[in-house]
Amino acid sequence: MSAPRPDRTLAPFGRRRLPVVGRETFGPYVVLSVADADGPAPDPGQFAMLAAAERWGGGADGRPFLPRAFSVARRHGDGRLEFVLEDVGPGTERLCELEPGDDVWLLGPLGRGFAAPRDGRRPVLVGGGVGIAPLMIWGDALGGATTLLGFRDAAHAAGAALVPGARVATDDGSAGHQGFVTELLAAELGGDVEVYACGPPPMLEAVRALCAEHDVPAQLALESGMACGFGACFGCVVPTRDGYVRLCVDGPVLDAAALAEVA
Amino acid sequence: MSAPRPDRTLAPFGRRRLPVVGRETFGPYVVLSVADADGPAPDPGQFAMLAAAERWGGGADGRPFLPRAFSVARRHGDGRLEFVLEDVGPGTERLCELEPGDDVWLLGPLGRGFAAPRDGRRPVLVGGGVGIAPLMIWGDALGGATTLLGFRDAAHAAGAALVPGARVATDDGSAGHQGFVTELLAAELGGDVEVYACGPPPMLEAVRALCAEHDVPAQLALESGMACGFGACFGCVVPTRDGYVRLCVDGPVLDAAALAEVA
Amino acid sequence: MAVSFCGLRLDHPIVNASGTFDAIAARRAFGDALLRDFPFSAFVSKTVTLAPRQGNPPPRLWELGAGMINSIGLPNKGLEGYLAHDLPELAALPVPLIVNVMGSSAEDVATLVRAFGEREEVAALELNVSCPNVKTGLLMGADPGETAALMDAVRPHTAKPLIVKLTPNCASPADVAAAAEAHGADAVSLINTVRGMAMDPRRPGEPWLGGGTGGISGPAVRAVALTQVREVRARVDLPIVGMGGVQRGRHAKDLLDAGADLVAVGTESFRDPGAGARVAEELANCEDLVHTQQPAPARIAHDG
Amino acid sequence: MAVSFCGLRLDHPIVNASGTFDAIAARRAFGDALLRDFPFSAFVSKTVTLAPRQGNPPPRLWELGAGMINSIGLPNKGLEGYLAHDLPELAALPVPLIVNVMGSSAEDVATLVRAFGEREEVAALELNVSCPNVKTGLLMGADPGETAALMDAVRPHTAKPLIVKLTPNCASPADVAAAAEAHGADAVSLINTVRGMAMDPRRPGEPWLGGGTGGISGPAVRAVALTQVREVRARVDLPIVGMGGVQRGRHAKDLLDAGADLVAVGTESFRDPGAGARVAEELANCEDLVHTQQPAPARIAHDG
Ligand SMILES: Cc1cc2nc3c(=O)[nH]c(=O)nc-3n(C[C@H](O)[C@H](O)[C@H](O)COP(=O)(O)OP(=O)(O)OC[C@H]3O[C@@H](n4cnc5c(N)ncnc54)[C@H](O)[C@@H]3O)c2cc1C
Ligand SMILES: Cc1cc2nc3c(=O)[nH]c(=O)nc-3n(C[C@H](O)[C@H](O)[C@H](O)COP(=O)(O)OP(=O)(O)OC[C@H]3O[C@@H](n4cnc5c(N)ncnc54)[C@H](O)[C@@H]3O)c2cc1C
Ligand SMILES: Cc1cc2nc3c(=O)[nH]c(=O)nc-3n(C[C@H](O)[C@H](O)[C@H](O)COP(=O)(O)O)c2cc1C
Ligand SMILES: Cc1cc2nc3c(=O)[nH]c(=O)nc-3n(C[C@H](O)[C@H](O)[C@H](O)COP(=O)(O)O)c2cc1C
Ligand code: FES
Ligand code: FES
């Protein structure tokens, strides 16, 4: 096994038990801060597998059992990592109730993050709902970028406060532009841009199709159900033009050109 | 199905969700109070199946799953039920951490309790460890009785405060008489007495053998692993001279004469 | 949600699993309240054998995080004892009675079937075939040929509905179900418990259960039940009683969707004696039928 | 806690379960740290087939309260791809390599066994027999005769240790193990996953998994593994690799007590990639080997 040239920031081998040091809410979203002073600085777009150190299990149908994947949303100089969580099931429910004083198990950083814009293109970041998370750290790294965010309604749009200066669309028009965030994106596709998107599959598919139509490169941060996060289970595959790839090791960021469709 | 003459206080059909209204500790024992104003007054020696209403499961190996059996230790005029718990595993651990504001599921009262002393005999109550629980309510009902309690050490003997006036033995002599509680009992077996005992099997076996030797009647409150508590699973059997009996419906109090041995 | 099953009209599709509810003992504990609020639409007895059985030595129970293992060993009063003592009491139940029987030879089972088939208190019979045939050594319910031979031997002895209770501990319950169907069964029920064991934490190398091995039930076997019910449904047209780990309405719904006609609640009754009625109600009200807290559209879906 | 297994000397008794740890992918994620702290005393590959396989359509995973169901569908590069790309990388691992192979006919398996048997990087072979024989339609590993025939066909092709990986989805894994032993197997491993499925919460009646049914692993199958290992031990003298739901040292201890010689950790590695080493350490230190918090004497015992 010859040492491969790493195409990503490597994770320390083994999960580590880390203290929760902050919890803030932005509308329905919870920003969880975890102190990871000895951990490496993740690449923007990388993720971590998280589980509560206590009481992981015993929720609906006894779940959660496996850890859950979350994009690293921000890293502070002291090693503090921020995650943006939305409570959608037993795993996120449990993580959303953690408070400073509780611990998490963290494995990461994992996966391949965003690549720099090709040929000096102008980055445009597009997020839907909790898909805002990886765009925060990517915007930080880029030193700021045009950011377009779509939310269901004004309540959810409270999450937009996490990216100051972002433009917002809501499905019901209760905040910002009424309509899909792709409508805001369409207006940005004139010049030499590269699009970075994260959000629900229908939004990503709309972004992919739109960028393909305008011949604009795009990098999409996808999701899929993951058991392990480090290539062990082959559970997280998504179909690409080259067949299935494991999102946890070959993604979560995939080049839009590699995908026929986001399903 | 002709209505049988009830030989016990019947339980309402169905478990009921009841609030915890008190929690006190006596050494290693936790006294949990549950408000059950609408429930029937249990017979001394009857028990209830308890489970925490929240977070029942998710402990060691994902347990507990089934409810747990506990003797009713006291009932107050307002329907408040007291249970004396010792943390010995995931079920008792969870119940011991409950506080006022939490709820429990309770099914009961269940089983057959103590019978009045035969022929006006003088009752002598003998308890070992958390086996004190059913003796408390029985002592109340008898209007006081000679009570002998055995504990491992002085720390555990803190439980003796639950029965004012009880005489105590400890294995290590750190409180009361040094030695087994059966040594205190031996001194009581002179006259016409009836013994009521609850405690670990070796203690109950010693009580049974001693009483048999002295031709003194005894009623023993036994334990066994129970899944249901109402005769459904056939899991809680103990061997008697007449074969196996289900402790949850034919006990938990059995006449010592019915047993060849407490194993 | 009244349903019809093998000619029986039932108030709702939830019955008890054999051996997990003793209506006579429950009457002692709960009195007449049990009859008023009887949780099941039919009552299935614990397994009855020709001769009385004491059952296995304790301990008989081991708790799992998601269920339990039992080695009860089918204690029962035997045919005569059952006819004399239990049947009259069970006749007073407000629902039809299904008697579950087992024997270690086809003749034994035939005797039981004939005896119960003659009694008007008995609405149907369930055959517990999780038993080795003393003659062939094969588990009757694990082998299609054994099951066929058993059905041929017992079918002539009653016109009452015969439900064959399949074991999950074989390569293909669907093959066994097909044999049962071809040889005159009126319905199949599944799953029985899954073979399992636990070690005694205090005696290294020794099994905990008095019977050595036991049967797993409860949520741990739910996914097994679902797949076996679906496989059996793909092979037979008979009505199916589905069971295994049902705790909520949506678990019953899954089994019905997989092809069951009735659903039995077993282990969950130990946690909640009224579980049968609760599951029936959750099912009827479509309560709790969705697994996740949030609807699909607004979140990042999980299906890559 | 060094152990010897089929002539291999291993540092401790904990290996990985096939298909639950990809050392090459893990190297991409963790770099050389993986090699330094390699958690297993031997590395078992994911199943390799003659031709490449894409695997099943997603979703491939369903979470249970006590484990998971997978329908991965054995994606792999096929024999040639594996020899060309994977084998050289795996040769750098600090532990012996056991290659797991599967084929839908005895000839396919023989080809795989011969090809890998010739490679000095390969210390032993594991035969995944949870596969239908395309010729007979029978699941190779569910039938003693099929397993015997398979062993007869492949045994002549290598002198390397052959481990037969038994399926739990049959009436008697012990019968299959006995056939494997009689026909030249060097060891058996068990259990593979238990057949199960889940319904899609959003599409009533439709299975969740892309493959329809899947295999249950994790704590939910631990009691099944324990009983099958014990049954197999009672029948064969071969070394046994026991697996199924091992999360802690005491779970490994239980399997060893039941008759296993090695223990494999599978699903737990998904939760904790270092689980193999942790379990080995817990086992060596007799940590966590007792289930309950308090010693027996001072409490009211539970054994009535
Ligand atoms: C690379 C990556 C990055 C991510 N980043 C973020 C992030 O930054 N913030 C964030 O909030 N989320 C993020 N997610 C999503 C997050 O991982 C999921 O929301 C989380 O796993 C849900 O777990 P849960 O237990 O709360 O919900 P679950 O109940 O697991 O449900 C989520 C969905 O899974 C399906 N499902 C339901 N039951 C089951 C079952 N038993 N087994 C399997 N699937 C089931 C359903 O489709 C359901 O809607 C990310 C995911 C990936 C892969
Ligand atoms: C009628 C009756 C009255 C009782 N009254 C009281 C009372 O008033 N106060 C009180 O504190 N206790 C009482 N008990 C005992 C109480 O029910 C048990 O202590 C309790 O069930 C233990 O549960 P646990 O989860 O804490 O411990 P468990 O872990 O369940 O362990 C207790 C014992 O069970 C065995 N065991 C270990 N693992 C398992 C497993 N997986 N499955 C099955 N058995 C296992 C071991 O022997 C262990 O020592 C009573 C019991 C009965 C039957
Ligand atoms: C304690 C116990 C006793 C059982 N006794 C019997 C029995 O006597 N006859 C029978 O056919 N099945 C018996 N079963 C199996 C159940 O009827 C049912 O098939 C199995 O428990 C699966 O359902 P569940 O997961 O809902 O419990 C028993 C199950 C348990 C848990
Ligand atoms: C995701 C996943 C993939 C698996 N792939 C294989 C495989 O390729 N070949 C094989 O023989 N077993 C495979 N198995 C079965 C495991 O090797 C093991 O037998 C089973 O998971 C039980 O162990 P566990 O409970 O510790 O996971 C797989 C299991 C899982 C969970
Ligand atoms: S999550 Fe396991 S391989 Fe990707
Ligand atoms: S505890 Fe179930 S029958 Fe006694």
C-alpha cells in the first residue's frame, strides 16, 4: 500500500470524544459548537460523523444507532468547530438538545470538500435550508462570496443570519424574494462564474440543470444515508455518469458534470 | 369465565402514566413517590410493574426494554405510593434518577400479598437489603411489628431508618449486630410467632430452614425475573413442592411450607 | 375496522400472539375490567399439547435492548386439563377463541385437532409446527415435506379453520407456507420466535436460560417478520396472520402492507397489557403511521 | 493475547467482518495513522466475485434501534480488477490478508480460489456461500449437500486455509458446518447477516431498500450469533470465527465462551472505526466483562 498523495485533510484515526461548548438557535436551526483544539482544520465542504456520547439510542424505534453526518460549518482559531443542525429525526433531535457540558463522539474531517474556482471564476454560493452549513466555511475561506439562500419561509430564513449579506428567497415570499433560489441564481450566471451549491435534491437538480444549460461549472455538496463516513460500508453511493460512487470518500462535493441528474 | 372471588386487590386493566412526586435517598436506597390518587389501595406485599415514561431503553446493551417489578412500600391517604429502589442494573438505574416532574408507567397492584398471622400469632418481620420494601407497608397495616433487618454494612443500614424501631444486623458489624439477621430471628422463635420475610435468596432460605426447624409458619416474599407481572409470559416461575408456579400471579408471597428450598 | 378472517368476523385486525397473553391469569389480576376492555379481536391460546408439560427450568427470560429471549418450554395442562379447566373459562371471553396446539407426531396433532375441533367454543385452530417430529427428527415446520404430511394427517379431522404457524428458523418459510396451502391449510401465521441465546454473566461459558437456547421476540425480530411475511405473501393466497415486534400502529401497518390480513401483538403486551387495543386504535386513526417528524419536501432528503 | 488460527499467528483474536471495513478507503480518509493503529489482527476483504459488480441501487441502508439492514449487493471490481488494483495496496497492511470470495457456481468459486490461492499476499480464503447456485437454485450455504459439493470442487485448487462463511438463514447451520468439515474446510465463520427488510415510510407498501430485502447486522443479531456458534461448536472441531453484533469485549468473550476461536467485528466499526482494537483491549483486560453494576452477593438475586 503505497502512500497516496492526500487529496483532502486527513482525519485522525478513531473517533474522539469532545465537549460541546456552545449551542445557539437561528429559527429552526441549532448551531452546535464543539471544542476540537487538537483536531486538524477541515477543508471547506468536509464533514464529520457525530453522535452524542450519552443516550445515543432509545428514541423512536430505539434509534439512533449509527452516527450522523454533518458538514463542518465553521472553524475558529481555537479549534472550535461549528455545525448547523436541523431536527428531522431521532439523531438530529438528540444532537439538537445537547448543551455545553455534554460530549459528542466526532470522527473527521471526512470526504473531499470544494475545489477552488477554475480559471479565476467568480464563486457564487447557493444554499437551500440547512444546506447553508458548508457554504459558511467556504465563504469564510473565499473571503466572502455572493451567497444566495433559499428557505421554506421567514421562520426558516432566520438561518440566513449565519451568512451576513446573503440574498434570500422563500417559497412563500414571507422573507426576501418569493420563489426558488434558482431564480436568484439565474440572474448571476451571465459572467465567468462557478457555482457551489448545497441543499435538498430538487434544488440541487435545478441548480445542476441551470448551470448545465448556461455552461457554468458547478460543484454540488450532496447527501445520502451514511452508516460509517469513511468508505467502509458502501452504503452511501450516488449514481454518477461513471456508475455508483461512495459519497463519503469520493464526495460529498461532486462536480455537477459527473452527474446525469440529482435524484 | 365465571367471576372468580378475588383473592387480591385487583389492578385497573392497563398501565397508567403517573407523575413522580418525590425522591429521597436513604444510603444507597432511593424512595420514589408516585401520585396515584385514582388507583386502588394495594394489599401489603403486592407489587407494581414500573417503567420510566421517557428514556426507557438506550442503557447498557440498549436495555431496559421490559418494565420492572417493585413492591409497594407504602401508600399514603392521598394515594401516593412509595417504592424503595436499589440501583443494580439499567432499569433500576434509570428509575433511581427520576425526579418530580418525570412520569412513570405503572401497572398494578399485582400479585398476592401477605396473609394475616394464623391463630393470633405474633408477627415477626425479617428483611434483607431492599427486601425492606414490602415489610414497611405490612408493618403499617399490622400497626407495628417486631422488625429485624439485615444489611451489608452501615452505609446500607441507612435504609433501616425507613422502619423506625427495627433491629439491625450487618454482615461486617459496622452497624447493629454483627452477623446475619437470622441470628436475630433465632432469638424470636420461642413463642407463637409467624414470620414474614423478604430479602436475597440465601437469606430467605436461611429463614425458611430456621422456621421449618422451629415449626414456625413463615410467609416469604420472593423475587424472580419478570417480563409482564400479570401471568402472561410464564417467565417468572419458581419451583414449589407442587411444581412451578408463576410468582406474579401465585406470589410474590408464598407460604414457606410450599417450598422445598429457596434457590 | 372490522375484518373477516377465515369466515370469522373480527372487530379489528389485531389479535394476540400465542403464549403472550393468558386471559385466565389476566382475569385474576384485572377482574372483569379485562372483559370490558378486551384488547384483541380474537384470543389465541398458548400452545396446548396432548400431555401436560411443566415447562423449562428457570431462568426463562433474558432481556435484550430491543426485545427478549424466552425459554418457557410450553408449560400447559395438556389436552384433558385444558378441556376441563381452561376452555370453560375462555368461553366467556367476548371474542372468538383460537386454540394453538402442538404435537411431536402427526397423530398427536390429529388427536388435538379432533378434540378441539369438536368443541363449539373453539373458532379455529393454530398449529405450532416449531417442534421436531419424533419419528423423522426434522423440525416439522422447517421442512415443506414434513408440513405437507402433517396437514394430510390432521386436515380430515376438522372442518374448522386450520392456521399453520410457521417458524422463521428455516431457509424458506415461503416453501413451507406453499406446502401448507397445497395440503389444506386455511391460513398461515408468522413469525414464531427466532432461535437465540445469552450467556450467564456470572458463569462464564454457561447459558443463562434454563433451557439453554430460547426464542427471540420483540422489536429485534420486526425486520425478519416483515421480510418473511412479504415472501410468504408472494407465494400463497391464504390469509396471513403477521407478527413479530409490533409495538405501534405503524408496525402493524407495515405488516399489513407486506401482505398480512391480521396482525398479532406478542411481546409488547408484556410492556403494556392494553397494547392490542392501542395498536388497533393507532392503526384505525392512522396515528403515528409516519416514521419521521418532518414531511419530506422541506428537508435535504436522505436518498442520494 | 496472541492466537494461532489455521496456522496464522495473530496478535489478538479480533478481526474484521467481511464487507465492513475497506482498508483502502480508510487509508484515504486516515492516512498512515491507519497502518500504525490497525485495529484488526487480520484483514478480511469484502466479497470478491469473478466479474465486477455495481451493487444494488440506493437506498442501501436502513437503521434499526439495535443495528441496521443493508442491501449493498456486493459491489466489487471483480477478480481481475481486484488483483490489479486492490491486492497490491492491501499487501502493505501490517496483518495477514484473508480474501473473501463468492460465485454462483462451484466452477466460479474454484477459479477465484485458484487465482487468490496462488498469490503470496493472501494468507487464507473465506468462501461466502450466501449465494444461490445458479444451477440448482438452492442457496449454497443453506444446504449441507450444496456446501459439500462446493468444497469438493474448490478444495483441490489451493492448499491455503479455506474458511466457509455460514449463513444464519437456514434450519441448521451446524449441519452445513459439519458438511464443510467433512469436505475439507479448514474453518468456518458465522454469522452472515439475517434476512430482513423495512418498508418505506413515505411510500406505503414499497420496500425502503433499493434491493428490496437486505441483511440485518449489529446488536439485533447478537443472540442469534451466539446460539449458532454454540450449535456449530457442538458439531465440528474446526476453528470458528464468530461474529454478529459484537460491540464490547464482553460480547467477544461470550462468543469465545460459546466456542469461537476468533471474533470478527463488523457493524460496530461503522460507529467506531477503532472498535476492533478497543474490543481486543477490553477482552485482554477483562474490562467490562460483567454485565451488571453490582456484584451478586449483596442484592436480591433474580433467579427465583
Ligand atoms: C455529507 C453530509 C453532510 C450533512 N450535513 C448536514 C448539516 O450540516 N446539517 C444537517 O442538519 N444535516 C446534514 N446532513 C443530513 C443529516 O446527516 C441527516 O439529517 C441526519 O442523518 C438525519 O438523522 P435523523 O436521525 O435526525 O433523521 P432520520 O430519521 O435518520 O431521517 C432522515 C431521513 O432518513 C430516512 N429514514 C427514516 N427512517 C430511517 C431509518 N430507520 N433508516 C434509514 N433512513 C431512514 C428518511 O428519508 C428520513 O427523512 C448531512 C448529510 C450528509 C451525508
Ligand atoms: C415481586 C418483586 C418485587 C420487587 N421489589 C423490589 C423493590 O421493592 N425494590 C427493589 O429495588 N427491587 C425490587 N425487586 C427487584 C427488581 O425488580 C430488580 O432489581 C430489577 O428488575 C432489576 O432491573 P435492572 O435493570 O436494574 O437490573 P438487571 O440488569 O435486570 O439485573 C438484575 C439481575 O438480572 C440478571 N440479568 C442481567 N442481565 C440480564 C438480562 N439481560 N436479562 C435478564 N436478566 C438479566 C442478573 O442476575 C442481574 O443481577 C422486586 C422484584 C420482584 C419480582
Ligand atoms: C414468552 C413467550 C411465549 C411464547 N409462547 C408461544 C407458544 O406457546 N406458542 C406459540 O406458537 N408461540 C409462542 N410464542 C411466540 C409468539 O406467539 C410470537 O410468534 C413471537 O413472540 C413474535 O411476536 P412478538 O415479537 O410480537 O412477541 C411465545 C413468545 C413469547 C415471547
Ligand atoms: C454493510 C455490510 C456489508 C457486508 N458485506 C459483506 C460481504 O461483502 N461479504 C460477507 O461475507 N459478509 C458481508 N457482511 C456481513 C458481515 O461480514 C457480518 O457477517 C455481519 O455483518 C454480522 O456481523 P456484525 O453484526 O458485527 O456486523 C456485510 C455486513 C454489512 C453490515
Ligand atoms: S457511509 Fe459507509 S461507505 Fe460511505
Ligand atoms: S412475569 Fe410474566 S407470567 Fe409472571
